Amino acid sequence: MSDGKRRGFMSNAKLIQRIVGGIITILGLTLFVIGLVFLRNDMPYWFVMFIGLSVAVMGSFLFVFGFQRESSKYVMTEHLEESEYPTAEHVETYIRATIVCECGQVNDAGSDYCKKCGKSLRKVCGKCGASVPVDAEFCDKCGAPMSRDN
């Protein structure tokens, strides 16, 4: 079966699943209401209620699964574009905006001292004298490599 025929078959199957699921759900709810209205401690009406509720649940599952592909596409495209989940760019921006002290505390990039241990988070470049973050490998101003003892 070619891709076009398979997609057509799948969309028809999903449409049928939605229609049949909706009809079965309505039928089940109708049976449940009939059993509830005529309930007078008679066994057949308890049975009708039970069967009606079971049929309604199965029909609703069919109906919902008929929309499975569309809801998955929505989640993967529209929802994720507007989501509040961090992207790689957000994480990279956060990492660049922080300095990690030797004690493990994460501090803001503009901080001069650690908020946990009070240790200095800046060091001086040996070449140009600029103040750079303690975890920098190169000077921000002149590009000189920073050694551990600066």
C-alpha cells in the first residue's frame, strides 16, 4: 500500500473511529440514564446502569483515540513553540549569566563575592589588569589566557 493510500485509509479509519466512538458513548450514557431513572432495587436496572457506564467509557476511549494523531501533532508543534520549558538557548544564557564558586554555589555573573562562602568571584588579568570572573579561561578584555594563580 502506498503512502498516499495508507494516509487516506488511516484518516478514514480515524473518522470512523470518532463517529462510532461518539455513537457508542451516547448509547452508553443513554443506557446509564435509563437504568438510573428506573432504578427500584431491581437487578435488571442495576445491570443496565453498569453496562451503560461500561459502554460509555469504551466509547469515549474510542472517540478520544480518534484524535490521537492530531493532539500529538499539537503538542509537538504549537504547544512547544509557546511553552515555558527551557530551550538550549535559555540554558546557555543562564549558564553564561552565572559564576559557580569552588564551594558549588551558583552566583550571578555580576557578583564579586560568593553568596554562600563569601570567597571572591573575580580575579585580575596579568596582562591588562582587567577584572574577570574567577572561572574564566581567557580575559574578557584582551583575550589573554588566565592561569590558576591569577
